[in-house]
Amino acid sequence: QKEVEQNSGPLSVPEGAIASLNCTYSDRGSQSFFWYRQYSGKSPELIMFIYSNGDKEDGRFTAQLNKASQYVSLLIRDSQPSDSATYLCAVISNRGSTLGRLYFGRGTQLTVWP
Amino acid sequence: GAGVSQSPSNKVTEKGKDVELRCDPISGHTALYWYRQSLGQGLEFLIYFQGNSAPDKSGLPSDRFSAERTGGSVSTLTIQRTQQEDSAVYLCASSSRGTSGDTQYFGPGTRLTVL
């Protein structure tokens, strides 16, 4: 079982719509969750992190965490063509031997069409 | 520095040659990570440094790969006798302490092509 699973997509939404990106993780002890955005040919850039159950909002982005279900999601409201990128879900290992290691999902490719 | 820097940005080499990739983390960050991303693949963890020591090097794919970090700052990833399957983008990241919850910031990467 992979540590972090994401729908690989591609996900295509029209401009102005809500894009919903989902991620599940296997390590129940994980405490820290991250969403990175990666444009083609570029390195990942951090969008949001979330540590507590519930929602965390930052502008058009909302991260949602449900530790009981081992599920984390990212909602992008009012999607723009500039949001078109691959979104990577990442979970930090809480295990002694791999403490601090980021486990990444394979990423979900999002296309926002005008 | 303002961000994580890596050099070279691109490296083309012939099969069997050795290569060195360099990472300069954000000033003051004690934790440094190397990942690689192959075409169409996810990010694969290679090695993690806390200061100059590497408590987790379990991701190194073979003994041809090695890494060191000196002065708690710059790190070098060395690939000996390169193979075509080593072609990938090698990404370095740093975080302030390396503990669970620490945000990792990525450098621009080095694109390695082995002919």
C-alpha cells in the first residue's frame, strides 16, 4: 500500500468553478499534511499546510483534514487558468526511523479551461 | 540565501561518468532532503540530513549514489557510473528543524540526462 494516494486525474474544470482534489494516507500517526503545486518543468511550491482536523482557508484555497478517515483534500474556489498545474499531496512521516520524511502522492493534474 | 539553490540547473552526461549535484539550503535550516522526480513519476525520497549527519539514507537506490553535507550547509549528491535510468530531476529541499510539521521548501532542481 502506498503511503499517500491521490487521484491522478487529469481533472478538468471550467474557469470560475470549484476544483476538488483528494488524498488519502496510510500512516494513522501522521500529523502534518501539505499541498504543493507544481507547474510543468518547475519545482514544487507550497500552497498550504494543515495539522488539525477541519478546514483551513487561505484566499481561494481551502484544505480539509479528517484524521479519522485518513483523508485530506484541497478545494480551489473560483478556479483560474493560472491554477492549471499538478497538485501534490504530501504527508510527513511520524515514525521514528523516517521522522520528518515527506511522502508524496503521485499528484493530480488540474486543467482550468477558460 | 533567500531560497534553496541548486547547481547545475541542467547536466548532460554520458553513461558511466560520475556526476555531482549541489544544493545550498536556506540559511539557518538544519534539515536538508534530496528527492528525485522521473518523467511522469512522483517525487521519490533519497536521503535526509540533520546537520551533517544522515539519519535516513534508506531512499538511495543503489550504492552508486552517495551524499554528504558539510558545515551544516551545502550538500552534494554524487552519482557514480551513471546509468540511463538515473535520468531525472533531482530536487533538494530544506526545513528549519526537520521535525514533523516542518515545512520543506524546494530548490529549482537539477535536470540530469544520461545519454
